[in-house]
Amino acid sequence: MQCLAVLLSLLVVALCSAGHDTGQLSNSSRSFAEYTDQSLLWAPYRSNCYFGIRPRNVDQSPFMMGVMWFDNSDASGLSRMRHFVDQGDRLTKYGWEVYDPRVGGKEVIIDEENNLNLTLYFTKSHSGENWAVRVHGQPIDFTRGTVASIVLYFNQNGEDGESKLVKLPELGDGSTKFHGVSKELGEYQITVEDNKGSYFSDPNLSTMEIVPGCDSSKPTHISLTIPDSNVWMAKDVFLSILSDSVKKIVEEKGAEAVNPSLFPSTFTVRNLYGFPPGNFHYLQKSFDNSDPEGFEFDIVYNKLNAQEKILSAQKVTALIVETLKHVESKFDRLFEIEPKNGKHHEFALETLSNLLGGIGYFHGTQLVDRTTIFDDEQFEEIKLLNSREEGPLSLFTSVPSRAAFPRGFYWDEGFHLLQIMEYDFDLAFVIISSWFELIEDDSGWIAREIILGDEARNKVPEEFRIQNPNIANPPTLLLAFSEMLERAIKSQEDSAMAFEKDDVMMQDETNQLEFNSNLLVEYARKIYPKLLKHYNWFKDSQRGLFEEYEEMLNEEGILEKAHEDEVYVWRGRTISHCLPSGMDDYPRPQPPDVAELNVDALAWVGVMTRSMKRIAHVLGLEEDEKHYQNWENNVIENLDLLHWNEAQGCYCDLTIDSFEDARTFVCHEGYISLLPFALKLIPRDSAHLDRIVSLMADPERIFSDYGLLSLSRKDEYFGTSENYWRGPVWMNINYLCLDALKYYYPEVLSAKEGTFSPEKQVAQKLFKDLKSNLINNVFKNWEEKGYCYESYDQHTGEGKGVEHFTGWTALVVNLMGRK
Ligand SMILES: *[C@@H]1O[C@H](CO)[C@@H](O)[C@H](O)[C@H]1NC(C)=O
Ligand SMILES: *[C@@H]1O[C@H](CO)[C@@H](O)[C@H](O)[C@H]1NC(C)=O
Ligand SMILES: *[C@@H]1O[C@H](CO)[C@@H](O)[C@H](O)[C@H]1NC(C)=O
């Protein structure tokens, strides 16, 4: 083992230097990189906003924009100004009906309180360098007499003296134009142009101007300077300027004297303090929202020297039509959901689009506490008080929920990728490699929540902002990575065997890595060194105390068979919670003990090892592959030898009973006991399979009409306390269990019922019922309430927790239609 470590570290050095030399990249990877950079440069990557754009990989001088809105026909409208996605806004609906970050899509927002039905289209030129947003709004009820005040803001970041954004003189054609310069993006022009609708004006009044600058009958523009780090506070700044202005008007005119028809003018922003113009701009448009036809305008970004410019509303329309068609037909090529005009199809396309719509680009510093020591002997909550800002770092990732969790989550992302890879294999790779970039060179650690910069930080409760390098989380990224490698290896073996390949997928420029082995090898080689560090960090930091069990195992006569290096425990659990495990309040050994061993921690190491084995295979590192294979076998043997409890018939945590001085199984039937199965770590011929399947199929324990329950109905903790992972149905583990059923019982998919042994019939029925229960329940909730949820109630199937949770719940799309 010592030798191998040396060998591996030599390899790391060799591979590192190879990986950085882009001059050696083949033609195909150059076009892969080019296509990636172009098609993924622009998108609404500020997914924490209802609509906000920033470019990817442009860190010094990105162009930033956002859309906000409120009803400015009365004073209370201010409190309903929308900007960041917020469950408290109680929108009837919001989200992408059709979306792909590479080309664009359509987002719909139904805001009852503001009486606004808003559709935002995002599209790009074919090269990806120019883009357009079409904002279409209409009243939900045109008789309510509201005003739809849309506030756009733009900023050219980069406090370097060179980067700037200035409004150009009006041309009298009703459009507003800006000229921008960014050190990284070059020169560009922004045009905002109305297509239809009218600004609010009362024909009975001779003027709508209440004071100079405040006139709802025309668009209002103000420009000022806001530090780059505060651009995300665009709403706060707007509200503060506006409320000063309103105060002033009331002081001057007296509140009673203001004609209600002039409210929209009163609630129009003006440059009250005579700020000199800067790179930050507000553009406010107050549309009369009593016209059932509504209003519409386009925001267009054109690079100055671009080949394909977007110069007319017709062009925007044509691009939008093309974009929507592109995404829909790609979706139908990859997923089979009939009928195409049915509700299920709409639900699936929308859910996938919302997962993709959560993809964001984050850049900024992270708070890390490296000095607080975790004392393994105590289980009180440890406060991380010694944080320092580190970075800046960047991350390109999807998010669990745009409303509640708009940032990268290590535990969730692997599940997101299992879904994303079915739609766009290369995009999944680009995301995973962005995560792997975060692996620290020295330690091999990645934080479990990636909270970069103030914009991301402001959504996080203070106690969760600070990360600590002793804390791990389930390495789901390696699960996804392992699946991707397996698929790529298989595709390549298949295509090597087939002389003629008429597979449409081969043509697709978003599946280059899957079908081009050279490219995959180059990529794997780049990732391998960091991954190895991460693998070692995980094993070292979460290693359990085997010594404590040696005597007992000896007495039991199994010491010789056990593998002392493969036992693990999650660092940082408290008496009631084990946040690192990802299943916070799932019951664990009580009282906690330093010697405790967690079955799920071991199972996740198995996944990591398998993933390392596959990457070694792709790289042709036969010796390494053998070592990983050995370690994987050791994990598998330890699962059975140490964690399987024959009496209970399930996998359990272990602890030491201090009175009896004996190895004690702590068994709580539920997701944690299923993990070795769910992660395909049990040998295919294992006698345990049938018992696990019968546990899953048992309606008295964890089977339900809505999916598998996180904890058995018979468990003493079922449904107790905060009831987070103590009963509710979660999509992620259900998805793994279904996938594992396919793996262990390949015949359950193909043959007719009743042709196998009774055990296999149980598996077959379980697969069928579980799959349809999950789909039906998530769909039913969506149909009734318009959203996907974080988890689903164990008694009623009703959506629980965070709303608009199209992170791993979006895996329902694979269940419904993966080909
Ligand atoms: C690589 O790209 C260059 C320039 O585009 C081209 O001339 C050459 O033929 C390509 N080589 C291969 C092997 O495709
Ligand atoms: C919103 O507008 C679209 C058309 O733009 C329409 O099809 C839809 O029914 C409207 N929804 C509501 C709730 O008004
Ligand atoms: C204008 O005045 C007429 C007559 O007084 C009234 O019926 C109408 O509602 C007024 N229009 C508006 C927009 O207030």
C-alpha cells in the first residue's frame, strides 16, 4: 500500500503537467472546448433572481442585469416588489416551461398579488455571443386597474477605469440604447425597445409629471455608481432612493393633495440627489395594466464586432421560435413521454427545464474556519467562530431550489447530474469538472455548501455560512461520475464493435465526451489527480476506529476476515443530528460514541472507490485499477461482515455497548439501511437481496403509495421531532433504489409477470408499483399546486418543505421517460 501511494503521487505530478498543456489537445477537444465556451457563455445564471443574467467564466468585468417588478398604482405595492426568488412571495407559479442554458427558453411567472402574468423569453444568436430577452406581460384580471411597473437594472462590473456602460442619446424612436465596454467581453450595445403596450397615463390630467423626473407616462432612466460587490442589492438601493423621493413629494405637496392617478408617477424613481452617472443603470417602465393585450419589449445585447447581430424584433421572434423548437425536439428525442400534447409531457419538460434553469455561475469568496478543532469525544454542537474569507473561487453548478437553496450543494449535485447527463452529457461533465476544480490542492477537501460572495451568502442563515475542512458529505458527485464513465466506456466498446453506426446521438455536439474516447481520456486525465486527493481526504478524514472492535471481532472469530482500513464514521455529528450524512435527523446510535461506525459512510467510500476504479480503467492504468478493485472488494466484504445484522435482516450502524463491552448493531430500517443496496454494492448473488427487497416491498414498514418512506413505520422515531428524514418520501434515494432494482433484477423489466420465483415476482411488482407511485404523486402535487417539493408527506403524499424544489426531485423525469 505504501508503494502504491508513492506510485500514485508520482503519477499525479506527471498527469498534472500533462493536463495543463492545452497545446496537446486533439482537434475534437478543441472544438469541444470552443463549443462549451461559446454555448455556455450567456444564460440567466443568476438563478437566485426571478430573472438575472451574468456571463460564465467572466470574473473581473462581467455585465450584470436583473428584472424587478411591482404594481406602482398604490403605496402598498412597494412591499410586493419582486427580485430574488422567494417562497414568501406566494406566486401562483414561476419557472421555466422550456429551457436549455445553451440556447435559451421561456419562463412564466404568475403573480396574483401584482395582477401580472409575465413571460420572459431568453434566446441567443447561433454563435452564442449575442442574446435577447423578450418580456411579455399582461394582466391576470384587466378590470383591477393595476399598473405593471417593470424595473430593469444593468451594471458593467469592473472597477478598473476601462469597463463602462453609458446610455446613448435618445433617437426619438422609443428605444433606449447603451454602449458598454468590458475588459473581458469587449465592446457591446444594449437596446431596450418596446413592441407593444402603453405607459400609464390619465387622459383627464394635463400632465402625469408630479415633480421633475417622476412621470409614469414615459420610461425613466437613472444612472449612478454602485460598487461591484453591491450590485446584488439593486432592489434595496432602488427602494431607498424611491422612498426618499416619495417622502420629499409628500413633504412638498401634502399627502392628501396627490391625485390617485398620479401614484404611478409618485412611485417612479428619480435622480433625487443628482448622482453623477456611473456604470449602474435603472430603467423603469410603468405599463397600463388594464389592457388585456398587455405589453411587450425586448432587451438585446450585441457585441460590437459580432458576425450575427440581433437587430430587429422579427429576428428576436425567429430566434425564440427556433430556441423553443430546438429544446422541445431534443427533449422528445431523448425522453419518451406520450402523448406529446398531454399533461405528463408538459410536466416532465417543465421539470427538466427548471432543473436546468437552476444552473448558475458563482464567483466570490468563501468563509472557512480552519482552526476550530473537532473533539471526537463530545457531541454538543460546535460553533465555527474562527472564519476567514478565502478565495475568490468560481463554481458552475445547478442548485437544489432557486428559492431556498440558490447555491452549490455537494450532496445534491450528483443527483442533479444523473438527470442532466441524460439530456446533455457534456454539460454534466462541465459541471462536474467545475466542482472538481474546487478540490483543494493541499488537503483534497471540498466544502459541502459552496457559498461564494455576498449575493449567495445573504440567502444562508448565519450558522450555516462557515465551512470546515473536517466535515464531509455523501460524495454523490462520484456516483454521477462513475455512472458517466460507465456509460462512456460502454458506448465506446459498443461503437468499437459496430462497423456502421447510425446512432443519431453520435451527431449531437452535446455528447462529444460520451462517444469520443480520446476526448474522454484527456478529460479523465485532467481530473484524476485532484480526484485522487479528494478520495484520500475523504477516507482519512472520516476513518473509524477499528482498534476498538479488534478484541470483540476476535472473540467472534471474524477478525481475520475484516479489513481494518475500511471502516468509517461521519465526523461532526451531534446528539440529535448527523448533518454530514445528508440525512440530518435520521436516527443514529444513542448515546453517540467515538467508536461508532456508520454503514452509509462505508457505502459511500465504496462508491468513490468504484469511481476511481473506472477512471483508472479509462486511463489504462491497469495496476491502479486492480488496487481500487481490491479496496472496493474490501468495502463490500466489510459491509456484510461488520454491518449486516442477520436477525434484523438489514444493514446497520455499529457502536460499542460500554456496559457489555460488545459490538452492538443500531438498526433503524429506512434509507440508511438500504444504501448498500441502493448504491449497488451488494454482490448480485447475495442472499441478502431478497430480504432487502421484502423490506422495501412491505407496506407495514417502508413501502407507501407515494414512494419508499425514509424511515420504517415501525421505527420508534418514525414521524417524530422535526420529521425531516424520519418518514417523508425523498426522490433521491427512491431513484437509487429503482435503479438498483434494475441492476439486480434485469429480468424484472422484460418478462411477463408470474414467470419467475416468488422472490423475483416481489421485485418485479415492487419495481412497477414504486415507479408509478413516485411518478403519480409528484405529478399530482404539481398539477394541484404548480410545483415540485423537497419531500412528500409519509401519510398523505402532500409536498413538504421547500417549494419549487426541482433539484433531485427532477429525477422523476428519468423515471417517466428515460429511453
Ligand atoms: C485539425 O484542425 C485543423 C484546422 O482546423 C485541420 O486543418 C486538420 O485537418 C484537423 N486535423 C484532424 C486530424 O482532423
Ligand atoms: C398568461 O398569459 C398567457 C398568454 O400570454 C395565457 O396563455 C395564460 O392563460 C395566462 N395565464 C393566466 C393565469 O392568466
Ligand atoms: C376621466 O374623467 C371621466 C369623466 O369624469 C371619468 O369617467 C373617467 O373615469 C376618467 N378617467 C380616468 C382614467 O380616471
